[in-house]
Amino acid sequence: MTLKHTINTAIKGLKAHKSRSALTILGIVIGVAAIILVVSLGEGAQNLILGQIQGLGAKTITIIPGRQPSGLSDSAQIFSDSLKERDLVLLKRRENVPALSNIMPIVFGGESAAYQGEAYRLTLFGGTELMAEIFDLFPSEGIFLTEDDVKSVANVVIIGATVKEELFGPAPALGEKIRIKDRNLRVIGILPKKGQGSLFNFDEMAIVPYTTMQKYILGINYFHRLVVEVENENEITRTVADITQTLRTAHNITDPEKDDFFIQTQEDLVNTLGTVTTALTMFLAAVAAISLIVGGIGIMNIMLVSVTERTKEIGLRKALGATNKDILTQFLLEAVMLTGTGGIIGISLGALFSFLISFGLSTALSLDWSFSFPFSAALLGIIVSGTIGIVFGLYPARKASLKSPIEALRYE
Amino acid sequence: MSIIETRNITKTYVEGDVETNVLRGVSFSVEPGEFVAIMGPSGSGKSTLLHILGFLDHHTGGTYQFKGKTIDDYTSEELSHVRNKSMGFVFQAFNLLARSTVLENVKLPLLYSDEPESRWDELATRAIESVGLSHRINYDVSQLSGGEKQRVAIARALVNNPELIFADEPTGNLDSKSGEAVIEILQHLSEQKGHTIILITHETHTAEHARRIIRIMDGQVASDEPVAHQRKPGDGKLK
């Protein structure tokens, strides 16, 4: 029998029990839809996160004090005070790090801010005027930090939109003084509302010159981070080597194992986060895949019922010349068509829901969330559902094909 | 060469400890073009014999040669092929595919044949014409009367132009008028078209439309003789 007619026969067999066929494939539909949904949303989340990191610029390098954590239980920052002003001075020298175009120290901490009886717990960032460019921060009112503010250890602060609302309400904030750690800081700029989408939520932060933060607020003489901007992307590898060399010399380190700092490039960060989100997506997809197996067992069950029910038809076809192979192919194809149809419906539903959720996230939460149709997952969904059809259809189909024609014909 | 030659065929069913000998040494042969009726009371083993002759069941002992070749020498694929190409079956219970038209039912054996698809409609239409059902060709089989259903089954048996047609109590579920029509078609196929026909029945009246009657009793051939006065179309109505 030709494939075309086997397919026609299988379609006819399925059409004879429309509602039963539909219910049977429900398990496959749900399973495939869940996988598509998870993978699609996972990709969306990954793109969102990676997009923001890349938004920081591929030309930036972060120097972090302490030893690079080697695992989860490793305490990372044992030498957390290792980066100090003298390192900053050394790194700025052109003979040490020729490709460095900018360097910015960062210190941060959780602090309480108060204004006329209102208090608000915020994250305080100490940086320089370069933060504006690196983090894309432009005050909607007032100005950002200047080089002078940093040099003169000025008592000035830029506040995020939420901080402004919490402390001042509708009242004007510009020029007012807020109190942090017994220090009165004059508000010179207010940042526009950015929403939840950013990797760093600057709405709930305030920014001061790092010198002010070190001297008056934290009382420390070291940095939490040094952010380096390189002249161009091709210089990154060389610059990482130059920085490492400079800092090792300055800190008298001969054994690389004993480094008291480590360097993170954007690429590292992208890779790390990419691995984490991919692992998470895969895990969720694997959980969803369990429903596919349950669906497959449902298919096998119904196919067995169908084979028993159609014993007489099988006998007739054999009497008229169908070989065991013809019967096997017919029933196997029915199973594969059931699961294949389930797979296609599942992919469509999964993609639809993923699109709706993406749309909701991007409008309701004003996230930069893009819908992406996961072609690889769709292909996988088709292959997996087809395979399930073969695996779970084989036993019933074989049972059908081995029926003795006369016993099958006599079956009532 | 005989088309069918059986020697001492036996068939034993074993269920638990109980052995039932349905056939106990059946020997006879059928020449091409013969119209043979196999008669016997129910339980005599005549249906089992037909199933063995039609490759639908296996005998336990003895030898069965189909066109000079022992059937033990056929593979399962070859048996299917011979069933498709050289044999046609007409069953008492019609055994038509439900939810299908007359044309679809008649085309069914062609699906498993070597005939090119372009000829299927032509072959099926011709077979349907020969049983006088052209006006019902696109009817769903559930809309047909019993007699019409059996004529569809005959058309299906004919569609591959087989040498041999097996009819297992073809009139058993029909009223006498429809039954008569079915037997007339079989007789016509034998005499005008040269098909070899093996008809199973328990009615003498029906059997007498054949040229030869083999009587089976208790799994053995009780008698095997030609029909003295073969009934012709219309004979039944005169009586």
C-alpha cells in the first residue's frame, strides 16, 4: 500500500472518532505548549537581561576586590579592602594601562535618608561624573555630578524618582537638603522614573560623589568596584592583562593564585548570566516534558482501545490482502498523526500564550521585553511528539498487525 | 494442474487440556473453473475448511497445495499477496467498511494490490456494474439493503479479477429473493467469466446451483459428487 493511501486511511480512522482523538491529544498539546511557553519566555528574559548588560557598553571592564569565588560556598570577598586610591592613580597612568580611556571608582551601601521627618531606606551609590554616561543616567531636573563635586568632596546628591516621591511627595526637592548618616546633602538632580526593567533600579537609589561617600558616610578608604572604560573593544584582552600586571606589581603579588582582585568583562557577565538563564529554562522545560510522557501513555491507551474495537476491520483488511506491515504502518501512522497534530496545536498555543504574556509584560510593566518564537524548541516539539507517537504507538500497532485474520474476522 | 489440492488435512483446536478435532483428514481437489458447493450441518467443519483454503487459518496436519505449491512454502507476505491477487471473499456478515461508500469499499483490495492507482476507479466501477449497483456507487453502505450489501461484497471480491472466489454462506443473512439474486451472480461468474467458485452453504437448494457438491460430516468428506440437475436462474421462483 502506498504511503498516500496509508495516510488517507489513518486520517479516516481518526476522523471516525473526532472527540476521542481530540481528547487524546490534549496531553500532548498541553505538554508541547508548556515547553514552548517556557523556552520562549526564557529566551525573552535572557534577551532582556543580556540586552541591559550589553547596554552598559562592551568597552567596560569591572575590577572587583577580593578573590574570584570558585564556587557557591566560597566566600568571595576576603580582601575586600584591596582596591584603594593609589591603585586608581597607578591605573590612570598611561604607561601602565595605555588603552584606558576612563576609570571610575564605585562605593555603595544601604543607607537611610531623611527629610523633615520622612525617612526612606535607599541604596547609596558613590561614583563620579562618568556614571551618567555609563549607566545612561540623565536627571530630569537639575544636573548630574561634576568633576569638581568629586574633587571637592561636595555634599551633593542626585536622587531617584521613588526616593523623591517618598521623601518629598509633590513638593519641590531640588536645592533641598536630605540627611544621610548625620550629613546634610543638597539635592542637585532628580532622575526620571525608569521602572522595574533596569538591571539596577536607580529609582530607589541616590548618587553622591565617591569621595563624599568614602569620607563622610562609610568612613572607608577603599573602593567596592573600579569601572574601566577602554578606548575600543579590541583592546579589552590587552587591557585586562595590563590592569592585572599593574595591580599585581602594586600589591606585591607573585603567585596569581593569591590575587586580591579579579576582573570581569562584559563578556564574562553575559556568559555567566546566559548559562544561568539557559539552565533554568532547560530545567523548567524538562518539568514540562514530563506531561509529554503522560500524554504518550494516554495515546497508547486509546490506541489499544482502538485496535481492539477495530479487530474486525483489521481481519477484513488482512483477508483482502493487507500484509502485517500494512496494518502496522496504518496504526503507527494514526498514533504519529495524533501526536503530531497535538504537537502542532501545542506549538501554536504555546507561541500564542508566550506572545500574549510578552505583550502584557512589555505594556503593563513597560519592560523592553521582546517576543521571540523559539524555532529550536518548536522543531524539538515536533520531533519529540512524533517520537512519542512512534514509541507509544508501536505496541498497539504491533498487536494489531499480529492478529490472525480469521480470529479477527470472527471477533464480535 | 488443480487449483486446490488437499490431502488428509486436519485441524485441531487446543483449549486448555481439551483437544477438538474439527477436521479429520479432508482430501479433495478443485480444478480451474469449477463451481463447488461445500455442504454440511453447523459444526461440521465446513467454515474452518474454507478459512484454511483461503489462507485465513492454518491447518494442523496434511498437505494443502495451492496451484501446485505447498502453502507451507509461502511466506506471510506471499500469502497476503495471493489472497489479494488470486482470491476473493464473500462473507455471510458482508464485512463492509462502515462509514464508507460503495466505491470505497470495492476499491479496498486495490489499496493492497500492484494495480496503478490510475486504474482503480475504472476497475471498481466495472465490478460494481457487474453486480448491477451502478446507481448506488456513491451511497454510504449503511444506506443499502442486505441484498445490496452482499452484492457490494461480491463486487469487492471481483475487483482484482481473482481466479478463485470463496463465498461463506453468502445467502445466510438474506431473504430468499435477495439470496437468489446473489446466487445468480455467482453462477454467472462461474459460467460466463470462468471464475472458480467455492460456496459454503447448509441449504441444498442453494448448493444445487453449483456443479459439484462436497458434503462434510464430523470433519470428514461424506460424499463428493456432481449435481445431477443444476439449478438455473428462475428455478427457485417456479417451485
